[in-house]
Amino acid sequence: MTQASMHDVKIRLAREVAAATRILVAEKILDYSGHVTTRLPGGVGFLIQTGLDSRAELKPERLLVVDYNGKVLEGAGNPPAELALHLEILKARPDVESVLHCHMDLAIAFTMMKGVKLQLMRARAVRWESGIPTHPDPSHIKLTEQAAALANTLGPHHAVLMRAHGLTLVAESVPALLVDAVHFQENALAMMQVLQSGAEVEALTEAELVQINKHEMREFHIGKLWNYYVRKAVSDGVVPSDWIAT
């Protein structure tokens, strides 16, 4: 990849991170805390916002470039306190391109109900068919050893609940991460609604998951939803129109 093409990719990825962050705030998945990261090509590092910048107004040019030793290579300001969380997951999972850490209310609720485990309710929850583990440490994950333990709990899965704290999702791209976050919240809400109705929870069966997988078109679905949410955000004044590739 040439230096010019690397620069173009960096601009695109920075816009994706900033747009996804703003959209996740609009969808009430992010608020004053939480962050999206994504790798840069060539193994140089990844993009992450500063700790103090508002998620609701995040700009691509404000993102930091951080290497895999935690050193800031480009940008002004300091990374968020949870930098180690992103570092350790990205180091442990070479298949992962993007990471979201947030404090989704519904995700937290399912770590605080005795004898209740979040199950797969909606069709798109097939994404978490391998499991949704819960990490037992409820504290602020900011030390390397804490983050390494979280990465170990995540293991090969695509989501990990954090006891009384929040949620971490991993995906193959920023658009995929946004779509997964929306579907994770939808799935958790569906189960909560069943519990609140007093009915017995009837999660998707293994046979149903097999059937869903037969017809899964993940790449198409991600493109469709990313287009919807980004253009809705532009229409609502959440994201500038010049961030969208025509």
C-alpha cells in the first residue's frame, strides 16, 4: 500500500470511528463514556479518541494514533483511562479489527440478576452463538493485568459482559461493530420484555440457529444498516454529510 493510499484509508477509518461514535450516542448506547477503536493497516497501531473529547461531537481529526505498546504516535491529548482494555483485546485477537466498550444499561442489568443469563432471542443474535461470557471484575478496567484478564474471558467470542459495569464487543470493521451494538441492545431488550411480561423465556434453539445461519448474509446486512444509520444521522444533523463516501 502506498503512502497516499494509506493516508486515504486512515481518513476513511477516522470518519467511520467518529460517525459510529456519534450514532451510538444518538442510539443511547454510548454517553459520556465508552469508545470505539479500529486498527490502522500495516500494523502501525489503531485509532482511539481522547479521554476528554465528547462522544457526541467527536471529530475524525481529534482521534489519536496509538501503537501496540500504548504510545501515542499522532494527535493531541491523552487516551482514555481504559486504553489497556483495547490494547489487550487487539493483541489477543488478531482476527478483530474494531472494539467497542460501552456501559449499555440492558447489558449491565443481565450481570446483576441472579440465575438469569442473557440468551439468544432475536435472529441477528446468532452472531453470539458461541457464547456471551461475563467477566467478574466490576471495577474500572485500566491496568494491563485487568485488561488481559478481560481479554481472556472474552476468549474467541464476539461479546463479553462486564459485571455491574458494561459491555465489550469486537468485530471485523467499524460498520460491523455499530450493527452488532444495535442488535445486541435489541436482543437484550427482547429478553427483558419477556421477563417483565412474566412469561417463560423461550430462546432460539440450536436447530433454529442452524436455520438462521443457512441464510445469513452478514456483509450485505452490515452494508445495509450502516447506510441506514449514517444517512439517518446526516439527516438528523448528527454526522456531517461530507463524511459519507458517495
